Amino acid sequence: NIGNYKVYYTYKQVLNPAGEKYNFGVTIYDDKAPSDVTITMHTDSESGDVYNCPTRENCSWTGKDVYITFTATDKSDCGTEGSGVKQFMYRYGDSGNWQSVSAVKITQDNGQNIYKATIIRNTTYDGPIQVKAIDSASTSGTGNDFEGAVTGAYLLVDKTPPSCTSSGGNPDWINSGSRILTGTCSDANSGCAGNVTKEYSTDINSTTESPGTVYDNVGNSTVCPGNQTVRIDKTKPGVSISVASQNGSYHTTTANVTVGQSDNLSGVTQMCILLNDNNVGNCSWQNYTNAAQARSTNRGYDGGSVTYYAWTKDAAGNVSDAGSASYTVYKQCTTTYTDWGGWGSCSTNCGNGSQSRSGTKIDSYLSINCGSDSQSQGCSDNSGCPPPSGGGGGSDGGNCCWVDWNTTAHGSCTTILCVVRPPSAGGCGGTCGWGDEQLVCYSCS
């Protein structure tokens, strides 16, 4: 609608002999479409860095918000202001749905009007944008709004982070070198700035490692998945060793050897025990156990000493320093008891004497013969003592034997005491006197 106007006219008629003037009102409508739309683009704000892309070939990717400003005018052919731009219709792509944005009239210093509207593209897009201006011709009357020609530009907006695939992990332990994780970048829009790697060379035990962050060419980033296993153990395990006898009373020739361990990462899996040998290169490794191991000393019961050496190995292959413990075997016949025989007879049959006995030394633990032993002690015996000179007796008849009845004087002698007259005494028929007799026998109980 350009405006409302009065049309004045005169006509001659019989009824209007004086030529009076007449008028009627008329509304004049703009019959010209708005101008082509000018598209200007900036990043981050309407006054930010200029970002103009007439075609894809002349466009570069941006990861920033793009402020797209539409500008148009609406003038008649004679230069007068038309109905004015009511709105801009725009769409993404050649066949997208048209969307509208209201136009804002701006009167410039020269008095001319321009119409503007700004939209923001803040999502990923790779394609053209088309726009046209719509005037207000149909605000009154029966006319239609006029559309300007379609104008286009191109957008390359990347707001989508890249994707990343992590690799390089390994569940196996290592004790030297390093593990390198790789984050492989992929991006369907602006493309990847590159892959990322991360190297591990110190002790670690983790199943949730990530190689790092990948970036696309406009700065969008993604942290690569933390799903990689890295196991590095460069630290030696610890070891301890203890040795004990298999018998609580003496040191046997086979000892019980117990190996202890410590390890903070991969864990001890193997152990080695050597006798009198501290060279780990001679090890025959066995699965680790903290149970006592029966190990020979390779000695008899000679009282000799041996040294046991022990090492541990962890799952990464690290070997401990040597641990050692000494052990002395029991010496046979060190502890004995004597198996004694009976006492012998007293060395005298009248008065004080001595008697002895012999025995066999037996090892208290091994029950073996350790040699002989003997001992003696004092004793007394009155069974062989003669009757006293003041004793008495009587003849038993023709045997020329005298019976001693003085038992008190002879202690426990109660048996017959026989004496024989020597031949010089003249035989049994004569009188026997004391001092002429010869002791023949006696017996005491």
C-alpha cells in the first residue's frame, strides 16, 4: 500500500452547467516486488568476523555460530517507497521447507529505508541457504504480497565433535619398554586435524586408559574412549625365606623351607629355591606357594651347615633379589642315653671293695649305637670273714668239723664252719685246738 489519494475531476452535464468539480478516494498499491536480498554472514555475532560463502568451492568450514543477515529494499519504479518488506522467507537446501523471519525497517541517514533480519545457524550444516523478501502489498485491498527473487549463499558449519576409536592396549604385563595407545579420529564434516597417541613407560595397572583428545579442523574435540588396558611393572618383587626342621627336637637332614613375597602390581607368580647356590640363572622356576617346601640338605647327621637361597618372579617377569637363610644339621651322638647292664660282684669277700658295670650309648633322637660306657661304685662283703679267735665250736663226730654256734660274732654267718686239723695235729682222733685248724669253707647268707 503506497497510500490513499483523492482523484478530482469535472465533467459537463446538463445537470452541471457550472462545471462543478468532483472527487473520489483511491488507494494506490505497490506493484513492484522487493529487491533481491543481500546476504552477509559473520561468526559469533552480527559484527564478528566476516564469513561469506557464495559457493561451496569458495567456502571454508567454521565451528562457530554463524549470524546470517538479510537486507532488502522495496521501492517503486519511480523511486518512491513501496509497501515495505514485511518478512524474509528462507530455507536450507534447494528443497527445504521455507521459514519466515520478520523484517525490521531501518531508516538511514539519507532518509532511505532498508529492511533487515538476522538468523543464527548454530548446528552442523553443509549446503546452500536461499532467501527472498516479501513485501506488504496485500495489507489492504485485494492485491497479493510480492516476492522478491531468490538469492543464495553457502554454509559450511561444523558443530559436531569428531569420533575416536582407541587402540593399542594389551592385557599382558611388560617389564621393559613402553605401551603406545592410539586414538584414531574420524569426522564427516570439516575433517580431522589428526590422530592422537599416548605413550606409557612407567608402572601402571589400568583397564580404563584413553590415548587423549582428537580435534576436527574447526576445533571441535572428543576425548577418546577410556577402554584400553595398560599393564607395566618394572619394579622387582620382594622375597623372604625361613628354614625350620621337620622335627621339633633336632635338625633333620631334610628342612622345611618357606618363601614369602611382596609385589604391588602384577603379583608374584613363581619362585625358586636353591641349595648352597646363589646364581639365579640355575633356577628351575615353580608356581609360587607360601606352603613349606621339604628340601634336602644333601648332608648326613654330621653337624654341617647349609644355606638356602630363594627368589620370586612376578607376572611381568621381574625377579627379586636373593633371600637366604642358613640351617645346621644335627650332629649324631650329640645327645645320648646309656643302656646299662647289671652290676658285677664286689671285689672283696670280707670288707669294703668296688664293683662295676658297662653299657651302650644310644643317640637320643636317631636310636643308633654311639659307643660303650662304664661306671663303678663302692661295695662291702662280710661273707668271707673267718670266725674270731675267741669263738667256740663242737665236734660233729668223726668228721673233725667244728660247728660255729657263735653266729652273733660272725654277723650273718649261720652255716657250718668246717675246719680240718692239719696232718701234724695227729688226725681227727686227737684234740683239736684253736690255731691248729685250717679253714676249709664257709658260707654266709
